[in-house]
Amino acid sequence: MTQLALVIDLNVCVGCHACVTSCKEWNTSGPAGSMCDDNPYGKDPTGTFFNRVQTYEVGEFPLTETVHFPKSCLHCEDPPCVPVCPTGASYKRESDGIVLVDYDKCIGCRYCSWACPYGAREIDEHQKVMKKCTLCVDRIYDEELPEEERKPACVLACPTSARLFGDVHDSESEISVAIREEGGYQLMPEWGTKPSNHYLPRRKIRKHIHKDELERADNPLNKEQRKPHGPIDAPTLDDSTSW
Amino acid sequence: MNPAFSVIFLTTLIGVGQGLFLALFTGQSYSAVKLLPAATSVEFYSIGGLIALLFLVGGLIASFFHLGHPERAWRAAAMWRTSWLSREVLALPAVMGLLFIYALMHYMEWDIVLFTSEAGAELSVSLIVGILGMLATFALFLCTGMIYACIKFLQEWHTPLTVINYTLLGTASGFVLATAFATYTAPGLLKFFGIWSIIITLTALITRVASLLRNRNIKYKSSAQTAIGVRHTKVKQIAMGMMGGSVNTRDFNHHMSALFFKSIKWVFLVLVFVVPSILIWAGIEEANRTLLFSAFIVQYIGLIAERWFFFAQANHPQNIYYQTV
């Protein structure tokens, strides 16, 4: 069984919103029609987005850290929004695990948005149907696109490669390895929704430089000059030690 | 949650209709086993059934205002295997259909006694239709309540008390209306319905207060920490990713002051339980129609406040993601 999903690396996300704009651009131009966008340059801009980048402050000033946090539908393995739908418009695909809404069947009762603890579903207030991230289902299978572009628009747009895309059920896929080795986790595990999208935590990368690493071991007299040449074929310290 | 008046009217109106039907059926079953004088008028059951049907139709019409695409509403019957909303969509017409047959049988006086016991208890066809109607009515209460009670992360709703309150509050309002209506067509049953109204109203008071007490000490499972998965005692949102708000900021908050929210609780406790009980008591003592109808109207207004509070009180975990612009 395939379960397509995103892995979002909070360690490298810089909060640039490129994934938000590319998502909106791709999906508002798609065959399902535009996503509403009222007063885009006015006082109270509002509209439907599949993806949002939020910002959190962790810790207490001055010891704080800013976490940029992109959030879209998590394509849960046990999606609570699907069984509550009275019409069957909301469904999870057997073939690849993407949770989708059939816009032609949706009656716009909003019950599924009540049943999503993540607030991932946003009703289109013009078309009056529920919308959410499709994982760019109209893009990832499009054989007219070059193979490396058959990825969600947000993944392609990310300038820091904070977004990875693949199959979480394939234990050797890029995203499974990232989840396994970089401490990937799910959001709100307390509700048993088993989100497919995972997040990679902040990881501190520190380089320790020891004092002896600042001094050349093969220069005991601290004389800065060109290294004296021995015989060309004689072994040197550089061959046998490394810093 | 942001209370939608379409849903408030849907749930309160069908509650009255279901309760009124239960009252009619209770009257008929008591007479069938000779606990009440049998000679209650035909109008009581037929016109009473018609009024109950009108309340159900009113609720149905109100529900359409909640839909983005009411013309596709018929599709909502499809997923009855998994969705309580879909089950409600099936149960509502079932109740309406049985109620229509029940009222029509009484109006046309089409009834056959199938069986009479030695003590004189009679089992008639209309009583069987009534039993089916009663089962459908309770099924409808169950569906309506479960729509809210089944969402486990709306912790204020995720309790059997939700179903019990929907059932008892709907039944109470229907019995109060039956009491007022009995002044026209069945004055002999005034005390019977009046006392039952007070009993059901006070039982509903106990269960509703129980749910208020439960929700007062609720411990939320989700927090900013579980929402973004950062294990630190201090996690604060500084931007929600948009400036003008969205469905997420509009649909999941009641947007009223804390004072207004708190006062609605006391308003409904007085209007649904205290005032109607006193009015019914006074009304059946004096057989005063005005008092009894005001009891119903006051209680119905109180139920609108109660339903508003029910929705407004539910705190959706998605709000954790939408704290600051």
C-alpha cells in the first residue's frame, strides 16, 4: 500500500511563504476552478488556502527561538473527516492514501471541517464546497510533465528544501529515511488520526574545534613558512594523521 | 464553535416536534391500558400530530440554510454506514412519514383493535404505528445527539450527556406544548401532561447541569505543544500566516464577549427550566391557557439560548493554530 505524504523540516524552514503562494497559484489555476480570494489588496484580505505558514516563539525572552511552521492537510491514515461526510464527497484514495473532496458531491455542510482537529479544511465561500490540500493530485501523475516536476507545487517551490515528498509506507523512500533518522513526528498524536505528513524537529548542529586543531601538529616551532620539502617519496605526517 | 442559527432552529424545532409526538403517543398508550380515560378527542391526536409534523418540516427547512448546496441535499443519505449526519437525514423523514400516517389514521378514524386482554387493554393498529414512530423518534434523537457527541476532540460534546440532553430537552418542550394544546382538545389530560412536563423538564435540568459541571472542569488533551510538536513549556504563536482572517477564524469562535457568553448560561437555565415549571404548575392549577402557552414560548426561547451556548461552549482544537494575527 502506498501512502503519499510530505515531510516538513522545521530545522530549515525559513518562513518565506513560497509554498503558500505556489500552492495557491497552482491550485487556483487548476481544473477544479479558482480558489476564492477576496480583497487581496484591501483591508481584510481573505480566501481559501490549502497551505499556511505560521510562526511560533518557543521559550522566554531573551532565550527564544522562532519556529516557522507550515501547515496543510496531513492526509491522515485514519482521517476523522472522512467517515462523518454524509454524501461520501470526502474520501481517502485506496491507491495512494490521498484524502480528497469530490467538489461535485459536496453539499457544503461543513461537518468535515468540524471533524478535523488540525483546521486543515477551508470552505470556499464562493463555490460553497469544502476544499483542502490535494497533494497536487493533478500534478504528481501528469505524464506530460518531466519526471522531476511530478511533485506537489509547494515541494518544488521551497528554496531551502524543507519539504520532502514521497511514500511513507516504503521504508526505503527518502521521506521514510528522514523520519526514521531525523526524529520525524506527527501532530496531535493524542487523537489517533495517524497523520501521514511528518515534521522533522529543530536540530542543533554544533562544530567543536579543539585547541590542538588550531595548531599544525607538524609545525612544532610555529614557524609560518612554506613547508620544507623532504624527499618526494618519503612519508609525511599528513599521510598518517588527520585533524 | 460559532453557533449557526440554521442548526439551532433545526435541532430545537425538530425537538419540539418529536417531543409533541411522544406526548401524543404517551397519552394514547396510557388510554390503551386504561390508565387514562379513553374518550380523548380525535382532534387531539390528529391535529396534535399535524402540529408536530409542522415543527419537523420547519426544522427541515431551517437545515437547508446551513448547506452551501441545498440542491444536492439528497446525496446526504448516502453514507449512513459511517456518518451520524447521514443517519439523521434518513431518520428525519422516517419520523415524518410515520407521524403523518399516525395523524391521518386518527383523523380518518381508521383503526382496528387487534387484540383485547382480559383486563381490557387494547392493542390497535394506530398504537403499533405509534410504537414504530416512537422508536424512530428516539433514533432521531440519538442521531442528532451523536452528530455532536461522536467528534472526540470536541471534548465538551464527546459525552453521552449530549445525547441525553438533546432527548430530554426536546421531549420536555414537546410535552409542554402538548399541555398547552390539551386545553383545546383534551382538557381531561391537562394534569397528566402538565405533571409529566414538569418531571421531564426537571430531569433535563439535572442532566444539563451535570454536563455544565462536567465541562467546567474539562482538561484539554491538545495544547500548543502537541499542535506543533515542540516540547517546551512556553510555546506562543506570533503569526497565524494571514492577516484578514479565514474560515478558520470565523467558524470556530462565537465572537462574543466572555460576559455575554456567561450570561447566556444563566438566561437559559432560568428560561428553559425555572420559569416554564412555575408557569405550568400555575397553568394546570387554574387550567389557564395563556400561562401554558407562555410556558412553551418561554421555554422555546430558552432552548434557542441553550443551543447557542451548547455550540459556543465547544472549544475546537484547531483554534490553537489560530491565536494571533
